[in-house]
Amino acid sequence: MLRELKWDSEFFKKKMGELIVDPESPPKLSSTLKRAKEHRFQYIICKLYTQQIPFIKTLESFGFYLSDVGVTWELMLKDFNFPYIDEKTYAKGSITMATEKDIKMLKRLVTSLFLDSRFYNDPFFSKREANRLYRAWIENSVKGKGADIVYVAPEIGFVTCKKVSANRGEIILIGIKKGFRGKGIGKTLLNATINWAKTQNLNSLSARTQLRNLQAMNFYVKSGFYIKNYDFVFAKIV
């Protein structure tokens, strides 16, 4: 099944879609791609959660290329006791809850933090488009459209998180400016997020990283997360 990625299509002003694959009954790509051209799709992704080698070979034979390999991490909150960080601690300058007055600073900061993401490495997207995407994401997050909470270390880094169900949360973005990594700032932002998650009665937090981002992978390992699953994102410029 091919479905349109409506938000992406509207944002990039290009019709984009996702090929949804049933492992038990893979689609016939020739007819699917023919329909995609007829409906003026310009870009299609296909996300696989297992190494379906025969189907991957089929995707590649139709011009799909590997755009991203992701690793999803999970932390069970009941197993960890992090120090509580109250509002007074935030106010002392360590970190703060972001408000709209922080948006300008965050939009400037965010464009240098996620260069390992597929949007900066997939040839379909220009660097200008990737920058614009992350600026939109952080603005929407602060305004409550893309996240439920944003914590920020001013001019240094931030974390965004949202509830994805009654008892599960997801870290959408977490990033620290070069020169400030390895100093405990990321852990402080993570601890604040965990404390917030506990106030929301969440049982777990998840996060996705790129496989190529070894620094982020090591961060989650040291923070007590475990690997929940992995995925392969294939893409095709139609």
C-alpha cells in the first residue's frame, strides 16, 4: 500500500509517500510505482523492521537506495531512580523549560546538531531544506504541536519529548552543541525529561538514533537504555 505523507508533502512542496509493506505479502512494485507516477509522487520511502533480504533486493532492483538505518532505544522508568530536579534548579541557569522567547535561539542552534540524520544525507533533500525542517520541528515543539515538553540549556542544547500513549513517552530530539559534549549536560537534560515522565505516570521512554551516530548510541547505553529494535529506511526519487 502506498500512502501520502501529507505533512511532509505540504512542508517540502513535493508529493511524498510511504510504501507500507506486509512481510507476508510484499507488494508488486512495478504496478505500485506506476501508480505513484500517475499520482505525481516525487519521493517514496519504505521502512523495514527486519532484514527481508529478498524484498530488499527487489527494492534495489527498482531503484530504491538505503537512506537510513535507525536504532530504537527504550528505558523502563521503574528500574531507575534519578535525582529529582525541581523548578528552582532550572531557574539557576542549569536548564530551563523552553518558552516561545527561546525559539529564535533554538532555531539557530538546531541546524548544527543533527547532521547524521537522513535529511542531511539523503540526496533528495538539500541542506537548506533540512535546516528548514529542523527549525520548523523545534518551533512546533516549543509551541506544543510537536512535543509536550522541551528542556533547554541556553545556547548549548535541548531535549524534546512527547507522550505517545497513556504510559509511554518518546524523546524526539536531544542534541548538544560541539564543544559542550561529554560534560554531563545531556545527562542533565535527560534526567529532567525522566522526572517529567514520572510526573506523567509514564512507564517507559523511547528514542531513535541513526546507526552511524556512535556518540548518541553510547550515550543511551550509558544512560541505561536497551535496544528495542532497529529499522532500515529505503528511498526512491520517482
